Amino acid sequence: MNQQFEDTEFDHSLKYLDSHFMWKKKRKQDLKSRILTHIEDLESNESIKNPIAVTKNKRVKRFVVPLVASAFVVLSAGVGAARIPSFYNLIANVSPEIALMLQPIEIISENDGIKMEVVATMNDSEMAVIYVTLQDLRGTRIDETLDLYDYSISGAQMFNSQIVDYDETTNTATLRIQGNGGKNLNNRKVNFSIRSFLSDKQTFKFAVNANISELTSNSPQTVPLDMSHISGGGGNLYQTIEKQGIVQVLKPNETEITLPEIKFMHISSIGFINNRLHIQAKWNKDNIDDHGYFYFVDDLGNEIHDSASINFGTDEKGSTIYGNEYTEYIFDTNSVDFEEQELFGHFVSNGRYTTGNWNTTFKMQSVQDEINRDLNKKFGTWSSKSVSISPLGVTLYGKGKFNDSTNIEVSAKMTDGSVQTFDSMNNFSEDEEITVKFLSSTPLELSKVKSIIVNGTEINL
């Protein structure tokens, strides 16, 4: 083991973390041991000792990283991980538990003065997490509002991304990209690419200066909409509306209500249909990903949101078709008092849309062996067949038709008696094959998981 990692350095680092994060003493020693083991693994990893050709000739620079960021910053220039600066910087922006699971990659793709670098990954057989940096080498096309628009991970679906860090001095954004719904991602070559992104995001929150009673005093004209030919929608009433097949929406462009400072959309129609308030918004033709919602506020400041939203377009004759030209926001009159409550809007517009071709291919290596168990359990419209537990979460595999309204509670009972809960869920369905992933804010330590509980059913590990 490299002698630069003296106990005194670790003690100093971890004491600081104790005061900053209020970590318990027993966890300090455990973390210290795991960090040392991780460094040894990194030193013996040939892919780190001999980085890929695209970066191997790059001169190594010394970096100074604030100690507050992570206990890992005690890595010296003599250790393998420190020879890849992007990975060295990344581990200062993630939790120690996540840093221990990361597989360094450091592959670069540059296009039109913007450099994309795949820094590190972690995955199980169903989900891939990729940490990526984007840096504008000659402009200001990247900022703290960066939002990936067209991007993909081969072998996975259901993508989402979020910024975990933005360095204004170097104009560099670090993103965490997640892809779910894959099959057998372990030890598999994957392609990650970005074709466009948005930046210069502006958010508008405002009161709508309109008298709902006056605007809705007459019966509105309507047009039919086939719910199987829409581009999207959401809300707690959406599934009820979707099951109707053909629904009535407001005839477009019956009015024009402009909104304060909003140039990218306006209210194009408003009225009641079947005892529900419909507010229709029309977006500008050059809209890429501008979006938002209306909501009501009562005297106490409580927000009442729309029950459903539906996106669609129209043809030259005014008939509804697939598209994003209009969004219809629908409110249930049982939850909104239009006489006493005020209508507000929350909308987001992106000032810049950047296209290009940033493309990389690399091999995924699983974070750890997974635990698989049979689980024959009914969840309303579908049934599970098996469950898989990995450090990234708990995955149910089943068959049927997934229903978002079905309540599924999953938790992990640990060997020390504590319980780890899962605060987010992703689901993917194809040909009635269902995959549901439950994620926790911190990774699971499989050696310390005693059992998994799914809606009261306990699976011992």
C-alpha cells in the first residue's frame, strides 16, 4: 500500500468529516478500511494504470481539492486514481458510498468546441449510472441550467439526467445519467451518446390576471381527441381520461390570453367540459422543450394542481392529431373553488438549444454480484415472478399491465436491526414484461442486508 496514506492523514480527514457530517465513530473506521481497500484495487487495475489511447498522452496536473468534499481527497499523485484527474474530481462530488462503487472510464469525445467525457460508471444487470462532464472550450453554451435533450445509452431505456456540479471557472457541468430497463448490462460494451442539449433556462412564476367566471360563462366549442394518438400527458386523473378512448377537448384558438413576460406560449381557449375546467395553452412553433403548468392557490397559500394534462397537435383543418402544439390542463371542480382561489402559472423556457455529436463506447463492469430470489406476488393488474437485489436497489420482474396507481412498498431489513427505505421507483414495460426498480438515496451493502420486504412479504437473504 502506498505509504503516503498515513493514518494521521486519514484521521485528520475523517475528524473533519465527523464535525461536518456528524458521522459516528464506528462508521469512521469502517469507511477508512474501505477507502484503503478501494485504493489498492485502483492501483492494481490495468485500465487505470494504462488509460485508453484517447487520454494516455495527456500530462498529469496537480489538483488541490477542498478537504470538505470527501475523505477520498487524500489520494496522492502516486496512486492510480489520481492519475485520472476527472475521476479524482468526481469523487469529491459524490458520497463515499457511491465513490466506492464507481468504475473509472475517462473517455473523451469532442465536437464543435464542446468536450464530453465519460468519467465513471456503475451498474447492475438492469440499470446503468454514468457520470459525464460537458465543457465548452470556446463559449458559454454550457451553464448551471444544462439539460440533456437527445441522448441515449445502448441496451437501456427510460433515461434521466441531472447536474451534480457546475464549475463556472472552467465552464464545466458534471451530470449523472441513469438508464433503466436494460437486460444483462454486466460486462457488456455500451454506447453512450449526446446529440443535443438545452441551456440558459428561465423560470416564470406569475398570477394569471383573468376572471374565470367571466371567461367560462358560455359553453365552449369542443373537438374530439383520440387518446391513443397523443404525444404525452400526466396527472392523477390522466389514466381515467385515457381509458375513455375518445375525449372532448377545447376547440383551439377560441381566445388569446397573453401571460406576463411569457413570449413562448399563451392561453388559446378556456371553458368547462363535463364539469371540469379546461385551460388550453398554445406553444410557439419553435418550441423545443418549453413546459410548465397552471395551478390554483387558496387563501392559506395552499396549491391545488391540475388533475390532468394532455399534449396534442392539429392539422390544417383543425382536427386533433399527434403533436406538441397544444397542452390542455384539466381541473376537477370538486377540488377547486374558482370563485375564491387564484390562478397561477409556473413555466420554464430554454434560451439555447445546442446540437452536435458526442459519442463514446466502453465496457460496463458490475458493481457487485446480485442476489436473486423467486417472488410470486400479485399487484393488481400484474404479478411478479422474481426479485433482484443489488447495491443500486431492488428490482421486481413480472408480467401483466403495470398500473401507476398500485401502491408498492419496499424496504430492506439490515443485520443491525435498522431498516433502509426506497424513496423512488422506475418502471418499464414491453410486451407485458414488467420491470420495476426501487432506488434508495444511499447504496445497499448486500453483506448487511438480512431481508427484503415487499408489501409485507419478507424475503430472507
